[in-house]
Amino acid sequence: MARPSKPTTRADRTPSGPSQRQLRAGELVRHALVEILREADFQDPALVGVSVTVTEVRMSPDLRHALCFIEPLGGEKSADVVAGLNRGAKFLRGRLGPAVTLKFTPDLKFVHDESFDEAARMSRLFDDPKVRQDLERHDDEDADRDAPSDDHGA
């Protein structure tokens, strides 16, 4: 006798990862922050004369919180820049409100985007002579396997 299936809840049906709504709101906030940071005149010494790239904004499911990933141009003093932006988060939130069409202006939290450092680390690994030797060996083996043979069944 078959058991009745467990009723599914909305949480069971939702895919992992951000929803389309969160992604759209995140991009909206990211674009607005880019403009605000470009035009803002900061008094904080950590932010004076610093160009910042907003690489991604991840929104909470209720769209009330935004995690903003940033990379200072040149990658210098990233901890100081992140701290400065977090100190100025209320100011930035006040500027963000009129720039976005959301029901609530999200609270902003800034973090350093580690993906650039990770990409540089991977690039250094691939440049290592031992790794390069292994990669070239595998490329040669793949080329030998893919090359048509002169044997025609003779």
C-alpha cells in the first residue's frame, strides 16, 4: 500500500540561490551606488580620493538588507576603504532612497570582494613551472588521442 506523499511547502519548492526579484533589486542598488559613489564628496580620510568598484550587491529575501561587494581601484587599503564605507553607510542609504524604486531602502553593509585576489592566486598557480609542465603533458596526451591514426584497419 502506498504511503501518502508529504505535502510540499513553499520552502521545499524554492530553488537554492537568490530569486529573480533579489537579483533585479541587487543590480538596481548596485547601479545606483556606483553613481552615488562617483558623485559623493566624502569627508572620511579613508575615502578621500579613492575610486571604488561595486562588483556585486546581494539582497536579502525581504530586500531590506544589501551586502555590497567592493574593490578599491588598485586594491590598496581595502580594509580601510571597507571600514570607511561602513561608517558612511547611513549617509549612502540616505542618498540611495531617492535613486531606487523599492518599497524600502535597504540597509547597506560593505565587504571586500575576494574574487579578484582568488583569481590572481589561481593565475599564479597556473604560472608555476610544475603545474605548467603537468598541463602541457595533458595537452599532448589529448592531442595524441584526438589525432586520426594512419591505421585503416590493415
